[in-house]
Amino acid sequence: MSGHRPFSDLMKDWSPERRAHSEASKIKLTNRWASFERLCHGMGIGSEEMARLIDLEQSAISRLLRSPDMKVSTLRELSAAMGGEMHITATFSDRSVEIGGLAAADHQPDAAICFNPL
């Protein structure tokens, strides 16, 4: 395709400082945003144990943990099975907003949004 080229071609003229900054940013994001698969691995929870916790086949859990696009209800169920809670927060320049009402049991039209100034 015209106008498309590998990212490595774009980086070839970068200064060493820019390359270091890019690598540091990548590491920071990798540490901050973990997939559920990496999270489970880090907590010592295998797909067999997770399957037992939420009563699914191990193969289904393996597919779920590798999925790039899960339902909120699935993420919530996996989090709960691991002993956690899931919260979804939208962050803006002047505030963060916790978004609620994404599951039938949570639906509270006016109480579902909490504004937290940054």
C-alpha cells in the first residue's frame, strides 16, 4: 500500500535519546497495562484453577485470557474469581469519572457516576 512502511523505518533516524525515551515509555505501559493472562500468571493462578473457580472448561478459560476484547461482565467475573473488584474509570485532563451501571445489578442511573477531581 502506498504511504505505509514498517515502524522500524520510521525509527531509523531517531536520536539515541528519543529511542531511549520510546523504550522507557513502552516498558512503563507494559508494566501498567497487563493482560488478564499476565495478571493470572503473576498471581500464580493457572487456567485450570481459574476454570474451577468460575466453572468453565480449561480450554474456554485459555481462550478468554488471551482474548483482546472481553465483555465487561466477563472481566468482572474473572476479577471476582481472583478475589478482586473491577472498576472502570474514564480519565480526563481535569477529573476522573468512575463509570457504573454496566451490569444489570449495578444499574443506578444517578448514583452510578462519581466525579473525582485530579
